[in-house]
Amino acid sequence: MSQLKVSPGRATLAEIARDASVSMSTVSKVLNGRAGVSDAVREKIEGLLHSAGYSRRGSSHEQGKLIELVFDNIDSEWSLQIIRGVESVARENGLSVILTESGGHLLVAPDWIDGILRRQPVGVVLLFSNLSVDHKRQLATRNIPFVVLDPAGDPDPDVSSVGSGNWSGGLAATRHLIELGHRRIALVSGPQEMLCSRARLSGYRSALEEAGIAFDPTLIDGGRFHYEDGVAAGMRLLTMPDRPTAIFAGNDLQAFGVYEAARLLGLVVPDDISVVGFDDVPSASWMGPKLTTVRQPLIEMAEQATRLVLALRDDPDRKLVRIDLATSLVVRESTAPPKA
């Protein structure tokens, strides 16, 4: 790679073009995420932009009046709650929201960032944690702040994020069932590579230990936070010779699947099986019976993440933070003491 001949932090695009031995238009294409540049040249220019500490100058008026919301997959009520929260704060600030789907579940397509570089939004709210070093550098050189919302993993120290109390939510859900008298409590977990799944499992285990109930690995099932996972897990758990009297599902969709498994087996919620979910999406209160669940403040989390993006835009030197909002148990009709 060519060595930069100007002081770091003071490079102009003309100097970067000179050191990369390319035209200004080529540098502009890279900076704005446009096609027509080979991978090798693009990588060289990105490296020079980073090593020079380049950051696009100018006010937000020179950027699109957009907040970009990037999901790995938009497929549930959960996503709609996030969209509502981001849109509410964007509207207060005279901005519009654009949605980008970056790939499948936990699989981020490598080219998701190209559209962001072209659109130049005021900031980005990301619904995944596996942000590469190169992508962070690209956003920094374009002066596009970002915040990770509901991180699947443990974000790097140089990333601001907003999440919720997953461990305390798992603890509260399991405590509630124990207080009702349940001792055989199953868990339908989410993907174990996701931090929130592990935290909810840890809260579940902590509540069992607190009550002197031995952890039984045969009562643990898992999935991808989908309805079908809840049906499959419910069918297995509810046909065990010594079946559980209660099931804590890792999210509301899986809880709805457990409802269906119980129906197929001729069991009644909560007379034969108590069920607790997680998230408190709107349809949780429409189920029959209404679902007891852990409320994750999704709209508030999205609002907080959007406000944080705007604060980072106004003050790029602002200290990076990790914010966790509290979860709370919402007791409805799907839980009851076990049959004698």
C-alpha cells in the first residue's frame, strides 16, 4: 500500500487520489459506495482513508435526511415494534426512516453497507452485532454514526449499543412459575450463539438454584425464536413420560408454538401446562388464554438507540455507551398452580 504523504487527519481527497495513483472520480466512487471500481483499488483507497484518519466534513444538511435501520431479517411483530420506535424519534427530528434487510438470520450479507455509503444517512441503527473492522472504518470515514440495538453478541468496546435485561427477565419468569408451585419447569431457548439466549437461560438456572431445584438438561429444548420451534419443542416436552408442568419460552413466537403443541395433544393452557413467553408483542394479549410474558421494552429500546445515533452525529467525540433497559413480568392468564 502506498504511504500517505500528508499528516494524518488532514488528508484531502486529492491527496488520497494522488497516493492511490487514481483519479478523484475513483476516490469519489469509493467514498459514495458506487460501482465501477475493482476490489483491489477499492481496498487500497479504503486503507488510505483510514490511515489518514479521514472523516467526511460538513453538516447533516449535506447528508440524506434519513435514519437507516438495518435488520438481518424482517419477519415478525418484534421487527414492527422496533420500526415504530425508530420512526417516532426520526419524525420528531424531521427525518425519514429507510429499512435495509442485510441477510438471513444471523447471516449478514457482505454488501449491505454499499447502499448506506450511497445514501449517506444521518446515522444507522443496526440489529446485529457482528460488525467487521472494515465496515466500522467505512462508516467512520463517512462520518456516519451507528448504534447496535438488542445485540446478538457482545459488542466491541468501540461500539455503542442498547439492549435489555435478559438475565433478569429469565429470572423473573422462572421465579413466577416456582412461586405458583411448579417444580418441573422446561425452557424452550433461542440460538445459543446469541447473547440474549444465553442470558435468559442463565436467569432460568439461577432461579432454579435459588429455589433448590436441580437443573435437568432433558427439560431444555431450543430453536431459532420461530413459531415452528415452539411447536416442535412443545410436542417433545409434553409427550415425556414425566412431562413438565410449566414451560418458559425464549420469545412469544415460541410460546405461541407451545400453545399449538398443547392443543394438538389435547392439553389445556394453563390447566395442564403453564406457559410464559418473552417480549410482550401485541398479540400476546390477544391469545386465548392471554399470554403471561416478560415485557422487553422494544419501542423504548428503539427510541433510545435512535436518540443515541443523533447524539453521536451532533457530538462525534461523545463517550460510547452500553445501555440496558429493564424488563418486567406481565402476568396474564397462561399461568396457574400445577394440578395436585
